[in-house]
Amino acid sequence: MNPRARYSFGGDEHVFVEIDDAMSLPAFFKGMAICTELKRLAIPGVTEICPANASYQVRFDPDVIAPQAMLETLQRIEDEVGGASLDLETRIVEIPVLYNDPWTHETLMRFRERHQDPTSTDIEYAARINGKASVDEFIAAHSGSPWFVSMVGFVAGLPFLFQMVERERQLEVPKYLRPRTDTPKLTIGHGGCFACIYSVRGAGGYQMFGITPSPIFDPEQGLPYLKDLMVFFRPGDIVKWKPIDRDTYEREAAKVAAGTFDLRIRPVKFSLKAFLENPAGYNQQLLEVLHGD
């Protein structure tokens, strides 16, 4: 059971709520449950609800709902969902990844002086410090189990992902000693225990492992899975990385350019209780849903 959340005001219009000090799926689910209930209640004066890894923030109009009343409302919701069944109607998505691609390789070589180990590549370094015998073994560990999208932000459409394995099996890699001034668009990055996909080209400090051909942010909404919203990911999504080779990457990139590329997406009901009881077995069930037709 998580301890009671910590509440603090941010200026006149925000309440910031820390569910726990450390990221965990129980902490994430508790925050999601509170945010879902707050949205359902449609409380006058609440203007924005932003879930994050192990916290959330609420923006409100103090002329409509007083700050103390807002805080007490959130505390009441926390008490009500504390013992609730933490299930989530969500979706599982397969994201193709070209590991060790030439574009992130060229970029990481330009910034070796900012890295912990200038004599190796990012993925070689990550494999070594995680006790993997080879890059291939590291890729198998990275792509072998699903990841949870715990929050979306920082830049438009960028997802942060938490690996759905036992804590001792989670891959962890520190960020660069100093951030890069360049990162290719759609880079698969990793910092601490979190993976991400860089939705646009720009600065960054996460280790770079590969690249995906799949756009995840598109203001023009030119692809089938982006028709409803220019930002693809949302908190609670489950992602399975699919390693691909260079030829497959080029074919998929051509489909993206033609506007015909699509993702494998399946609806799924995720049970936190069932996952915690048997992570490996539950992950296998999720993958069966993903590949079932």
C-alpha cells in the first residue's frame, strides 16, 4: 500500500500531488485512478488534469473553487480510490525499432566527450553496465517485455515509458554527463529507468539505442493512427518494441512518406493485481492479445 500522497500548491491555480518518492506501477495506477475520477466528476473550476510518473497536477480557477476546497476534494478522492480495483481499459501498441541505426550512431559519435564512456557507443555502454554479455543480449532484454507509458510531455507528444518487469530486472542507464544539442527525430532513448521516443529533433540527454520509422506527433495528422489526435500516446498505453532490420526500416519509412503506414494496436484491459502476481505470465497474455487476429 502506498503512503498518503503529499499535496502542495503551485501559485494560485495549481495543486501538485506526489503519490510516492519512487516510480512504481502501483504509484502510477493510484495517480491515474484519482485523475480518472476527477475527470468523471467534472468539478466546476477544474481546468486541467495532468497525470505523471508517480504524481499529478491539477489546474483550477480559484474564483470558482477555493484552493483549500480543491485540495480537500483531491484528498477525498484519494481516500475513495485507495482500495479500488486498479484496472485500466487501455491499448497495447507494437513499435518497430531499428537498433544500432546509422543516424543515432552518427549523432552519438559527435558527442562522445559528453558521455560516461567515450570509447564505446551508447548501447554498448548500456549493455555493459546492465551486466549483458553483448549488445544483442541487451536488445533482447530491452525489446522482450512490454513498457508502460507513464506520462507524455516535455516536448509535444514525447512518451516516458516504464519497463514492465520485476524491479531487479529493469534496465537502468544514466543520462549523458552533459546534454547533446542534437538528437534525431524518433530516437529511442533511455535515462534512469525510463525509455522515451524523441517525437521531434532537438537537444537531449538520454542514451540513444535506435530509431523508429513510426511518427508519434504530426500536426498534419496524415497517418491512419493519428487521424483523431496529432499526439499519439497517452498515459496508460502499453508498448512492445519490435526489432527490425535496415531493409524493413526503409520499407516502413516509404509507407510513412506515402501516408499508408499504420501501427498494430489492440485494446486491452490491464489488471495491476494480476500483473503483480505473475509479471512474466501476464506479459505473455498481453503479447497474445497484441498478435491475436
